[in-house]
Amino acid sequence: MENRITLMATLASLVLSASACAPSSTAPTATAPAASAPATTSTAVASSAPVGWGLNPKGAADRIKAAGLQVLNAEGAAEHFHAHLDIFTDSKPVTVPADIGFSFNPAGQPNGISALHSHDETGIIHIEAPTAGATYTLGQFLTEWGVLDGTDKTPGTPHSNIDGWNVAVNGTKRDGKITDVVLKAHDEIVLFHGTAPNPLPASYTFTGGL
């Protein structure tokens, strides 16, 4: 079971203590920007993602806002579910980094979190929102991550545009823009470029009460 993020008051500032999430009616609901650093389950700069796919802590808060989301000071409790993301380039897997959807101070320490985030490198996407009913998309998650942003003209690279990328949800290929895929509870989302993985993952086993 994951431990929830809790907010601790000090004389100097608000300090976040965060690890993986846990469903609880007592979990704090957050709507304000964070003031200082939550500890996470891993360090973004230490990601084992392949070159170019790693998470850059610099500008993370701006990417959260570019995704249309808020930088919160704790995980929300009004909406809580999980999806899973696999990424392949020519059938080779790409690691989804930890700490997507976190903001960081200049020292590289996390100091805020969005409702849409990752805690580790399993590919599990966490949605823990302070209000219920909002729609969250794969495009928002990729924006927070900072990939497929069109800054590299080479197809299939971490910063290529979305042309040529395909997406399947629960084993079924989807038409339309990959960024429009809506995240739903326990979906298995496969994003791939070039040769599709064989077999195409159609489900994911969520453990630990997720």
C-alpha cells in the first residue's frame, strides 16, 4: 500500500512529505501551490530512462501548467485512479520515469505535485485530484514529461512530433491523435512508433491495492 502525501506545518514554511499514494478518506485535499520540497519515491535526475526520455526537473512546474493543470501542495482525494503506460520504439521498450508531474526547486528537490503524475518507473500513471469529474489525457501526461514536443524533426525520437506515433488502449488500436486519449481506471495504454510490439500488451496487473 502506498503512503499518502501529508502536509506538515512549520514556523518557517509549509513542508510536504510525499511518497506513493494511498486511498484514504483522510488524505488532504490540495488546491494551493506548494511551498517547499516533498520527498518522492525516487529522484527524477536519477531516472534510468533511455537517453532523451529521462525527466528534466528544470521547467517542470511550467510543463504542469502548460498541460492545463495546477501545481498542488499535496495529492488530492476527490478523484483517485490509475492507468498504465507502455512505450515502444521499433518494439524496444522505453522506461517511463518517476516523478513526472512533480515540480522542483533549484536544488532539484520536489516542491509540488500535479493531480496527474508518476511515482516510479513501473509506467503506472496516478490520477489523484482535489476535485472530481475532470478529464485527464495522455497528451497532458506527455506535456508534463516534456516529450513528443516537436522540437526534433527526426521521427520516433523523444522530442519528435506525434506524427507516426500510434496508440492502443486495452489491446485495441485507436485512431485520431494520440494526445486525445482519455485516461481511465486500469487502462493499459501502449504508445509505439515503427514496428509494433508483438504481442501488443492488452492489460496490466495492478498490485498493492491500486
